[in-house]
Amino acid sequence: MAPVSIVVVGAGQRGAGYARWVRRHPDRASVVAVAEPRQVPRARLAAEHGITAGNVAADWRELAGRGRLADAVLICTQDRMHAEPAEAFAALGYHILLEKPGRAPLRVSSFGRPTYFTAANRPPGAADRCVACPVEASCPYSAPRLYRGLLEAGEHRWPPSVVIDDFTPAALDEALASGPYGQPLVPLLGVLAPQRVGVHGGHHMVPSCHGIRH
């Protein structure tokens, strides 16, 4: 049987992860087109799979507007952006892998109370940015230590790939200085309740570190 040809919509963590599997199994599948709004991950995935320039797009609508280009499509956009591309590619006859649910829970409630990650446990003198924090060196949750260590070890997948597209010390320093991943856990996570419940179709879904419990 000929390898399944695939369009990847969304070249973030999930899309790139599926694409890596495809690259390891060329006898089973091949990526022939990609749509991704961010230039760096779009170009990276296209280069890794030898995708022709005409099949590389910033917007999935450009690929969908050209009819059916492949056997299947991997829709790996953010959750709230799933419905429109799923409907468009289904109408074109694509087989579809839809990353994560197509519909969000109808109702979400939070319960419980924060324990450790609260303002009361913030170390004296701690700053609002890890890179400028005087207690960062002794902090077990130091973002600079974690991400710089991974970058120095040559790790370019998750979690560094969530923080930066350009795997250089300068790009990482900029991301930690201005982005959300350079903020301290205390008291940032203290504002979040430890459990959330979603109600969908009569089922209660409780997220946990091991997935979804019904």
C-alpha cells in the first residue's frame, strides 16, 4: 500500500510531533503540505520534510482553497480554532486527525484552594521576573536554570520549543525577560485553583496529571 499523504495544519508541539513520527516511518506516510502562521516553525517543518514552496502556507485556508492535496489532514491548531478547518477539510473529502476535542466542555468550574504557591510563600526579596530575581540561584523552580540547561544540552524539543523558535541563548534570554515563561511560579500559580471540572454531554471530566478522569 502506498504511504498516506498528509497535510499538517499547525506546526506547533502537536503538529511537529506527529510529523516527526511520519518522518521516522516513510513507508507508511509522508507530509506533503503544511500551514502554520509562525514563520520559523513553518519553515522548519517544511525543510525537514522537503515540502515544495507551493505547499507551504501561513493560513490553512490557502491550502483548503486548492482542493484536496493529500489523503489526510492533521488539524493541530489551538483548541478554539479547530472547528473551521475541520469542517473545511471534511468537505473536501480528507481523512482527519483532530488533535484534542472538537468541542470544549459546556461548563467549567474550579474548586479547591492553593496551598504552597501563594504570595505568603514568596521568598523575601523575590522579583517579578526570574532573570532579575536576587534569589533565582537558590530557587528550585528557576526558569533560567531549567531552560538554559536544556539549551546547552542541545534539546530543541519540548519544553524549550514552547518558549523559543530560535534556539540561541539570546532568543532564550529575551523570551525569559519578556514572555510568560520567565515569570515566577510564586505567586503566579497561586491564583489558580488546583482542580477544574468540565461538564460536557452529561459527563463530568476532571483533569489530572494522568489525563482525564470521568
